[in-house]
Amino acid sequence: MKQGVLNIFLKFSRGKLLPALLALLPVLSPFRGVTQVLPGVENLVSRANELRNSNPDQAMQLATMAMNEARRVNHIPSIARVYRFTGVLNFMTGDLETAARQFDSAIILYEKVKDDKGIAASLNNLGVIYQERGDYSRAIDCFDESVRLKLDLGDTAGATSGMINTGTIYSYMGNNGKALQIFGDVLRIASENRDTARIIDVKINMGTVYINDKLPDKALEILLEAASLSKITMDNYSLAYCYNNIGGVYQNTRQDTKAVNYFSQALALRDDLGDVAGMATTLDNLGKMYTRLGEYDKALGYFFQALKNNQQLEDKRSTAICLNSIGELLMKKHDFHGAIGYFTKAVSIARDLALRQEIRVMYANTMLSYAALQEFDSAQVYLTNYNATADSSWYAAINAEKAMASQQETGQNQLISGKAGYYLLAGLLAFFAMMSILLFVRLRAFQKRAMNLISRQRRL
């Protein structure tokens, strides 16, 4: 307490009493709700926000200036505000680890000053990080808590952000009906509030669902609407999304020239923005197009660059999709063994993430590869796996399998715990050491006999 009084006195003695009081007042606030950001900091963040899609480097410079100003007077709500904004910028440029740390820091600071609005916004941002990493259960937890807080504050429009993200996860999991229901609610709320940015977001997401449901006309119509709004608002980040997904519509309807054109425009925009995640998606799409056109070397270059980006981002879902794409290319080249290797890696990730829609494609590809090799028993296994994904009961089976694996792991951990576990582990190590020595001796004897046989053959 003495230190706090001393700090205020020092600030007063330097003619800075007002900033000191501003820094102290939010901490003393006994009620939960919303805290105020310093006007100078908010102005810098607002200017940075206007540039985040068109010039992220300049936006980061302004954000750094805002952080310096907030820290100069140790104003906690302002520091938290800048943390959250820079988290968004780092997410957009692919640095998910830094973004997650910044969102966590923002939540901690907002909790100190009991700012539920800031907590809700940061939880939504953190949920997006979990979503990108494929941790869907934690993502939904973040989104649901964010939506709850926003609704408690009467922020119906703000709650739609978390709703969009939840709908996107349902789309990833193949539950397109649930996704469209959520997106429809968001579009209604955003239209009532004339929230153009949210209207663009939800139209892009609805377009994706229509693509997955093989409704190209509906998808193209809603994506062109979103692209038009993106141009009017100069939102290049969203415009790149629109171009990429329009390319997807033309890809699915075999209009190859238009597809490559739109994918190329999307890639150029995303490259300018430094959008690593977006670039990975578009690179994968271009790889698929050049595979179709028979330009395999060019396609493989796009795929491996996309895979590198996805692994950098720790984006498991996109990594699985890219591995599947490489497998499909190898099928075209009749390298079915190589293709199966990539499909197997992709399936492993897709099962962990419970991606029913994606795993159906992977199972079908694996089945066709085994059939091409005339390994019909293996092909039958993957046909059975494919049929098992036909309805939502597959999720229950996957969850049961995970629960069983978790119980077995827990049992094994308990087995080797304590003194008895120590002796058991030591005995197993000794057994494997003896087996290794025995195998080594037998291998040396076998090698000696083989060399003798080779020598006799040479003499003959």
C-alpha cells in the first residue's frame, strides 16, 4: 500500500496526477462490466484496426505506440486492449503461439479490473486459436462462454462472432444443417444491426456450407454478394476469402480456367497481407487444380509449400487435408503405395479431430488405391470404414474408442507407479536387453553364414 501511495506521489510531483488517477480508478471499481480505455490509446488502436487487413505492418507499428502509451501510465484496461489487438494481428500473420499468449495476457488483466466485455472478446479470440489447432472442444468452450458473457451484457450483435465460430466447427465436423441454422441466426441479427463486417463473415461461411452440400449456384450467389461488400469496405482479408471460395465453386463445377484465376487472385491478396493460414489453403487449392490439369510437378510444389505453412501454424485439420491432396496426386501418377502412406497419415489426424466429412474422402481414396494394387481384402476394410461414417453414430464410436484408449493409458500409468511398478519396469528393461543381445549374436552368425555362402558361389 505504501508503495502505491509513493507511486502516486511521484507521479503527482511530476505533474502527472490525472494519468495516475486514471490508472487507479478501474482497479477500485467493485462492479463487473466494462472499463474505459485511455482516449489516446483507443485512437491509436482504432487507426491500427482500420489498417489490419490492408497494411498489417503499419497496424503493428501503431499498436506498439499504443502499448507504450498504456504502459507509460500503467493503465491496465488499455494494456489489455492492446494485447488483444496485437493477438489478432499475430493470428492473421500465422504466429498462433504469440497470439494465444497475448489473448491469455488480456484475459488475466481484464479479470483484474472485472471487465466482462474484454474477457468475452478475448475468449472468442482464444477460441479461434483452439479452432485452428483442431482442439474443437476447448474452442467451443471458449465460444460458448464468450457468447454467454456478451448476452449478459446485452451485446447481441457481439455474440454473433462466437456463434459464427461455433457454426464453422459444426461445418468442419460435417453437421451442415446445424451450421446453417446458426449462420441463419447470425445473418438475421447482423442485418438488423447493419453490421456489414459480420454480414460478410457469415455469408462467406454459408457459402462454404453450400459448397460442401454441393449447391454451387447458391454458394456462388452468396459469395459474390460477400465479395461485393468486401470491395466496398476495402476489406482485402475478406475479399481474399471470397475469391478463394469462388474458385472452389468453379473447381467443383469443372470450370478450370475460372478456378485457377480466382485462386491466383486470392493467393496474391493473401501474400500481400502476410496471411500464412490463408495462403496455405489457396496453395492447396492450386495444387489440386494443377493435378487435374496434369501438371504434377507444379502441383507438388504448391502442396509442399501448403504443408509447410500448415505445420508452421500447427493447423492439424489443414495438414490432414494437404496430406490427402498429395496422396491424390500420387494416385494420378499410379504410385499407389506412396499414396496410401499419405492417406494413412491424413486419416490418423482426421480421426483424432473427428473430421467425418474429410475422413470419408480419405477412406474412399485408400480403398481405391488398394483396389488398384489388387489387394482386395484391404480395400474391403476401407470400404467398411467408409460406410461406418455414413451417419452421426460414427462420432459416438470415435468418442468411445478415445475413452477406452484413455482408460488403458491410465491403467498403464497406475501399473508402473510406486515401488512395484519400478521393479516391473526394471525387469522388462533387463528382459529386452537380453533379447537384444541374443538377436545381435544370431544376426552376426547369420551374416557369417551368408558371407561364406557368397564366397562359395563366387568360387563356383
